Amino acid sequence: MKNHMIRLDKGQGKELAEKNFRDMCGYNRAKPVSQKIIERSLRSLNDVYHQLEIKALISEYEKTCVDGINMLLDGKLFTCNALAQIPTEEIERIYIYLLTVGELNLSEASILNQVYYDMWQNAYMDAGQEILRQYLQGLSCNKGRNVSDNFGPGFFGMDISQLEQFFAILDGEKIYLKLLDSGFMSPTKSYAGFFLVTNSKQNFVGNDCGNCLSSGKTCMYCKAGRKMAKYNIQ
């Protein structure tokens, strides 16, 4: 499976996306929020839901491509420090991917609605990663195995500069995604990363960044001093 394009069902991730949105808005904190405000913000999804389209591009590689913290994929070297925590013999295959929810037409929206729409895009991007993980978990070749959480540039000891490597071996134009000279992706609401398939459930990086082997100099979570949020839906 190389440069395989998938259109993911955004309806499958609606519950998770709403949870993500509520977290971003701070509705799940102890401080009370007006029900009217909550309802208005949640209704804002109706304005942009039809524009959201979760698309992914994936390529599959054999376990022989992994050597310690390095992965050699189609002649391109990827390095992720967190791989040092995973027994090499447990790894069965690797899926590398690009994912986007596209762009929204927000030019005529109010400033407040633009904020809500932006958060909905972020909420569905995060949900899209989990939908993609579940899609891979459901493949017959992965039956009885475990598909890991997401790894990618800027997280878990993988330098953000490696984003260029993803576009070197994945044809982002298939999902209308490109890497700009500035180093940013267009559309901006996009992700690059990889999943590992292992023979058994691995702890990987735990529930926060405490187990990460990153140097702390390249990870946005290290810089912000925040814990890595974990979402888990069955």
C-alpha cells in the first residue's frame, strides 16, 4: 500500500470532536460557563460541517525498515527518539501518513465565529487521527495486533524539520496538500505522522511526556510545559 488515499467518515468522529472542542473552550473545567454560550458555540458547527472533509494519504512499510530510533523509508531517513522505548522485535509494520480537513471559507464570518470554526477544525483534525488509527486497526492484516498512538514531526523527539521527508515520499497533491517554502503545510489544518503496528500492546510514551526521549528543544509540548493530551475511543 503506497500513496493510498482514504476519505474518512467525519460522522464517526463527531463525538470525539465535540469532546475535543469542549476541552479547547474550557467547558470541562470546574469554572461554570453559561449554557447559552455553550449552546451557541456548539451550534456553530452547523455552519461549517458540510465543508469539513477528512482525507488521508498513507503508505505501508515492513518492520525491516526500523533500526533503533531510525526508519529508512524509500531511501529517506526518519529519526524519532521515542522508538528507543519500543522493542524492535515487537514491530510488525509502519504506516506513514498525511491528513487534512481542508480549508474553510471564513471571509464573511464574525470574529467570534471564526474562532469557533478554527477550533472545530482543530477538533476534527485530532478526531481524524483517531479515525485513521481505527481504520488501520480494522485491516485484516492487523487482526490480533495493536496500532499505536500517533508519532510525528515536533512530537516525541522527532524534529519538526523532518516534515520535508514526509512530502518526499508521499504525494500530498493527491489530497490537495502541499509543503510551502516557509515550512508550513497548506491547508494549515493538516498533520503528518506515522503509526506502528506491534504484536502486543505497548506503553509507548505513557499518558504524558514524562517518558519521552526528546531533547525538549524541538517539541512544542516541551516548550509550552504542557502535558500531551490523550484521546481514546473504542
